[in-house]
Amino acid sequence: MKQLKKISNIHLLILFCLFIFVVRVKLTSSLFFGFLLWNLFLAIVPYAISSKIKKLNIEEIWKPKLISILFIWLIFLPNAPYIITDFIHLRHIKSTLIWLDLFIIFTYASTGLLLTIISLFDVYKIIKQKWNLKYANYFSYAVTFLCGFGIYLGRFLRLNSWDIFTNPIFVLKKSMYSFNDTKTWLITFGFGAFIYLLFSIWKTQVNAHS
């Protein structure tokens, strides 16, 4: 029952995001924030994948198959917290409703973060069940900082998740060259630490009430 309630609330939150987008379009006759709809869709993808996996019998899933699915999940996961960086678009807005624009981006960014943490926690439990707690903890450390790096690749190098499949050599080269840029490390560890702290708080609260 608790799980069904959580899922329905997430759906309501996503619908609320769509609602406030429509409200802004009505008030401004502008589709400027249309990119938020696409970013929200990409944020839902990893959540949908992890939700699907946890409904399966984890013990019966072949490990190589599970690893392959989790690899795809990991590639798309940075899209969820990436929405935080959409605040950068405020500098291009010529609107008298700046308070509404702030609220819209904040709502979408918060939703992306929530989807990130819930999805990561679900995968954390899956790895804990399939392997052990040690691997689950190591995995959560690595994933949060990979998310930070993914945010850098998306915002500053303008790479997309699917580029890993369509042009892997290009992605690898751009990623390797970026290691020489101090900004790469600042963004990676800054966002990575932030996501990990949120995940740790979520995990502590869930364990305290379980």
C-alpha cells in the first residue's frame, strides 16, 4: 500500500509539472520552456527502468542480463539531476513573470532530483539483494559521482546519453580531454557530493522507518 501511494504521488508531481508549464504558456503565449518537458521525460526514463526491474524476481535474473540493464539505466540517470542546470536559461528570459519562471524551473529540478534519489535507492536495494551490502555501497558512491560527471558532459560539452551508442569514440575522446579542465572536477565532485548527501539522507530516513 505504501509503495502504491509513493508511485501515485510521483505521478501527481509529474502532472503538476505539466500543469504549471501549461499555465505559463497561457500567461505568456510562449513555448520557451518547452525544453523542460523533454528534460523531464529523460529524467523519467531511469526511474521507469528501475521501477520495472524491482518488480521482477531479482534472484532469477541472470547476472550479465541485470548488469546490461543497469548499464543502460546508468547512462540515462544523469539526465534526472541535470535539470538543476536549467537555471542557466533564466539569463535569456525577457519576462515580467520572473517569479513564475523561477518556480517552474525549481519544480522541474526538484522533480528530477527526487526521481534520481528514488531510482538510485531502488537500484541500491536490487544490488544489495543480488550481490551484497558492500557492493551496493560501493555502487552508490560511484554512481553519484558519475552523475556529476554526466551533468558536466551534458551541460558543458553538450553530449547526450544516446551518443554513447551512436558515437562512442567521440564521447570517449571528449571525456578524456575534459579531465584536463579544472571545471570538470569541480562540477563532478560538486554535484556528485550533493547527490550522494541527498541519497544518504533518503536512505537513513527509509531505514529508520522500515
